[in-house]
Amino acid sequence: MGTEIEERKYVRLPTFLEQGFSDLKREVVDKSICSLCGTCVAFCDKIRLDMGEGNNEVGVPEFGEDYDTVCGLCYTFCPRTFLPVSEIERRILGAESAEEDVLGIYKSCYAVRSKKADIKGQDGGAVTSLLAYALEEGMIDSAVITASDNQWKPIIKVAKNYEELKEGAGTKYTLYPSVVGVKEAMEEGCAAIGFVGLPCQIQGLRKVQTAEQPYDVGKEKIKLLVGLFCMENFTADLLEFIAKKYVKLENVKKVDIKGKEFLVSDDEGKVHAIPLEEIKDYIGEGCSVCMDYTAELADISVGSVGSEGGWSTVFVRTERGEEVVKGAIEKGYIEVNGIEDKGLGLIRRLGTKKKKANKI
Ligand SMILES: Cc1cc2nc3c(=O)[nH]c(=O)nc-3n(C[C@H](O)[C@H](O)[C@H](O)COP(=O)(O)OP(=O)(O)OC[C@H]3O[C@@H](n4cnc5c(N)ncnc54)[C@H](O)[C@@H]3O)c2cc1C
């Protein structure tokens, strides 16, 4: 099954109940291609994962019992076992993209900036503003976001109002199983859940939504998926490295990647520019097989590349996504501009670079 995540035309999907956790362990965990997205843990009570309490690295999924029930849920939902991109695209996005396409299917794209003065986003604050609109209009009753503590360690949060949503703003370049937050939202009784996360996490949740399976996992409660562009993510060791060599983490105000540098801005206004080459060993091993740069399966995808500083690049992919973006414009949550061909060209170049590198 090793190369099947590369295949867009999947011939035969494994039948539910055919594979269990031992297959997932052999094909994904032992091959170090687990992305730590959290989907298996979110939907199966038998799987455990060390969430990195006490500043440790997040652990890989482990089976919590001494036998392997072949229920197939973890195997079926994992984005790294098999990924029927064309099937998901047909069912969710209404069309299929070409294999070499890196922008994916989309209805429209914009440069977006928040019109809410108190939203301090990573780029244009588009993600937080769009979720705020969806939440305040009742399209979702909660949004699973990834906030952080004062040491930049990610924290999952089920945001139910505007103030809580704002805590998620900003990029955390640390691998974290944010999909576990969907389970938390369901346990809290949420019935219309929004989620923001990385391409692997969106893939996992789309598999949950489209898998024909015999279990009631509450998939109908997942209403809106906002995906982030992603070239790669890093292990928590990177934070330790930054703290030792550059600046104390409690003094870090923002982290970003621009060109070939990882930029760490501190509270005195100094920007520590770390060459990406210097931190390449901290890139998550599971990122090495990901072919998705622009979160091609999301309702709305958001990144920084393609727009000017202070604006987010937004691809609207589904009707639901369109409803959110159009409504957010009308109600004054965001303002939009067009994306220039130069910007789209840059996104294509980076997406193609990722696909080529990871196909190898
Ligand atoms: C690991 C990572 C790699 C990225 N790589 C690229 C890239 O190569 N090119 C590019 O153009 N853009 C990339 N982005 C996206 C970019 O950094 C911004 O997140 C995006 O432009 C949205 O900005 P915003 O101001 O609209 O979002 P904001 O309003 O600031 O909201 C950001 C949202 O991101 C979520 N979030 C933050 N960190 C994580 C995380 N680790 N896991 C899951 N969710 C998280 C928060 O919950 C929050 O809701 C990356 C993001 C991440 C997390």
C-alpha cells in the first residue's frame, strides 16, 4: 500500500472491517509517515496518543488494548493509508482536478483582509474572521482551533464565541493532532462544528465524511473545513532549539516563514532570521509524503503566499465555503481584492515543488 496515497484514481477502496490497527501501524506508524493529524484518535476510543504534556513531543498513535479488534475505523480514516482524492473531489467539490494540478478545484479566489480591528491574524486574519462570521450567523456552533500557551506549545480549543476564536489567531509551526478537538466538540454536545487545520487534517476529516462505514461517528456534525496552505511542519524540538540558540519562547511574538528563512519576532521588535536549511532536521517525518500544498479538499483554503503582506490568500472551493465568504463580505467582516497572476504563479510553483519532492 506504500505508494497508494500518491494515486488519485484509486481502483478499489478497502472494505471497512478488512484492516485493523496492526495494519495501520505496519503501513503508516512503523514507516514514519504518520502526520500526527489526530484523526484516528479522535474517532476511536481504543487508540491513545501522547499529546506531549510537559513539553514532550507528541507521540505516535498506539493501540490501547492488548489485542487488535479489526474494526477498520482507524485504517479507513487515516489520510496516509490510502487517499481517494478523485472520489472525495467528485462527492464534495463536484469535479475532479488533474493529477498535476496544485491549486485544486475552486470557485473563486481572493486576497482577504479582516475588517475587525481586534483580530490580529498571521496574515490578513481571514481564517479568524471567516470563522467568526460563520459562528455569529449560526452556520456553526463551534470552531476547533489551535491556540498556544506562552511557550508556543499548541493547545486545542473548541471556540464557541468571538473572544475564544481570537485566541487561535496566528501560525504555530508545530505538529499537533488538532483533529482531536473535533472529538472534544462532539463530547461537549456541539452539532455544527467548524474546523481549521492543515492539509493532512482536512484529508482525514474528508475521509471521515465520505467513508461508507457501519459506525455512528457523528460525521454529519462536521459542517465547515477551513484548510491552511502547508509546505511542511516541524517537531516540538524546534521550539527548544529556538529557545536555546535565539530567544526565550515567552518573548516570542510571532513566527513566520518567508522565502528561505524562518522568522522569529520578539517583543523588543527584533526579528531572528533562521535559515530553513539550519532547521530542516526538525521537519516532521510524516510530512515527507504529503502531496497537498493548498489544502485541496477544504471548503475554504487560506495561505499567505500569493498576496501582499497583511493579506491572506483565500480559495473558495464549495458552496458552503462560498456562502461563508460572500456573507462575511456583506456583513463587513472582511474586505477582498483580486489575486494577481503573479501570485497564482508563485502558489503553483511552490505547490509543484512540494508535489515533486514528496513523490520521490
Ligand atoms: C504548519 C503550517 C505551515 C504553513 N505553511 C504555509 C506555506 O507554506 N505557505 C503559505 O502560504 N501558508 C502557510 N501556512 C498558512 C499561514 O501561515 C496562515 O496560517 C494563513 O495564511 C492564515 O492566515 P490568517 O491571518 O488568515 O489566519 P489567522 O486568522 O491568524 O488564523 C490562523 C488559524 O490557523 C490555525 N492554526 C495555527 N497553527 C496551526 C497548526 N499548527 N495546526 C492547525 N491549525 C493551526 C489556528 O487555529 C487559527 O485559527 C502554514 C500554516 C501552518 C500552521
